[in-house]
Amino acid sequence: MNVPVNTGSADGLRGKSILVTGGGSGIGLGVADLLARSGAHVTIVGRTEEKLAAAAASITAEHGGSVTCHAADVTVEEQVEQAVAAATAITGRLDGAVACAGGNETIAPVTQIDVDAWRRTVELNVTGTMLTLKHSARELVRGGGGSFVAISSIASSNTHRWFGAYGVSKSGVDHLVQLAADELGASNVRANCIRPGLTRTDLVTVITDGGPLLEDYQECTPLPRIGEPEDIARLARFLLGDESTWITGQVINVDGGQMLRRGPDFTSLLEQVYGADGLRGVVAP
């Protein structure tokens, strides 16, 4: 089978339509910003219309570009389907999707995890990514191919004690992406996953503002600076673009090398809440 080799660069994203969930803040916003600067038509998706509008305005005010907002909850299938349709309608096809929406409600010892919080976290991280994949992949297949990128976490490969459902669910994201890559290659659809390390966003200011937690992260990271959203965005852009057309099924760490060592030690923070005995699993009768 003769497959055309595309030797383009990031400019190859110009004019392409790309969906970004979780695009209103953090890594998702960083990805959307870089894609818009690269000439893509970006549709950012999140639950809050006002937050999305502010994010879109911040991108276009600084760099220009084409950014469209679509409010949707990625755990609700009908809303995801509508978001994908909106992104597709811009050019008549969908060329790529980035599943950034995610989070965690279960910072606690395994003996004290709230079951409802566990379910919400798994629903957001795993089911939300699955629904984004399910409906974006349909359009990518119809269009003759494209690229799906999911944002996972170093917590899926290196245990993060007391993170509950987060690392478990991100491991599910990793496997889902590899499954999609295996199934969809026949339709020229690629699927890859990015595992960020500690990255500067509003959700982790308790760490990045300094103190024992940040020092521990730096001790465990060969390149000991804090990651920036653009560090993740650059790899997402590469995986969406023309230079990666023979790359699929990969799970790639962007973490300063932390995966070579260990996950962070949250003892200094969580011992204040659960006590030393609680952190080793003791629960009062």
C-alpha cells in the first residue's frame, strides 16, 4: 500500500478544524492558544460559557486566530455529539481533537475515599474522554483520517499516594487511546496520549507557590523547573500535525524526566487532615 508522506511543519495545521475539550483554562487553554496561533480553527469546549468566552477573548486579543466556544459537559453524550458537530461545521470536516477535560475529587487515603467522588472522577476522566473520542473519531473517519490526542498524567505511570481515582482513571485513558489507535489505524486515524508532569495551572498553585511540596517535586525531577502549558501544547501540536503521520498508540511523558524517579510526597499537606495513622490506612471504628 502506497501512503503519501507529508513533510510539512506546524504550518500544516493552518485552516484545519480542531476540537479542544477543557479549553477554558489550564493545559486546555494553552493547547487552544498554540493551535490558534498555528492557524487552526479551534473550538474550545467546557461547561461554563462565560469562562470559555473569556478564554477565547484572551487568545484572539493577544494573537488573533479563529476560536469558537461551545458549552458542553463531556460526561453527557448528547452534548459531546453537539460540540463535535459544531467544530465540524466550521470547515465541513474535523481534522483533530484534544481531550483535555479532567480533574480529581478524591485526594484521600484509599480507606477513606468517598465513593460518589470516585465515580464523578472516573466519569469525568474516563467516560468524558471516551465520549470525546467516540464522536470525534466518527468525523475523523468520515473525513479520511486525522488525529486524536488525550491528556493523561504522570500519575497514571508513577503512583501518587492518596490521589485516589485520579491515577487509576488516567491509566484508563492511556489504555483507551491505545485501543483506539489499534482499531482506527485502518481509517488513517491516529490516537496518542500525553502524560504531563507538574504543570503551572490554577489548580496546582498550592504546589507551585512554593514550599515542601514543590521542593519534593523538584527533587524528583531531573529537569527541576515547573512545566508550562505550552510545554504540553507543543507536543499536542506536533501530534496533530503533518510531521507525526506515522505515530500512533504512543503515551508520551512531558514531565522533565520525573517518570524516572517517583511520584510526589503529599505527607506534609495531608497529614494535617488525616493524621499519620490515617495516611497508612487506619480508620477509627
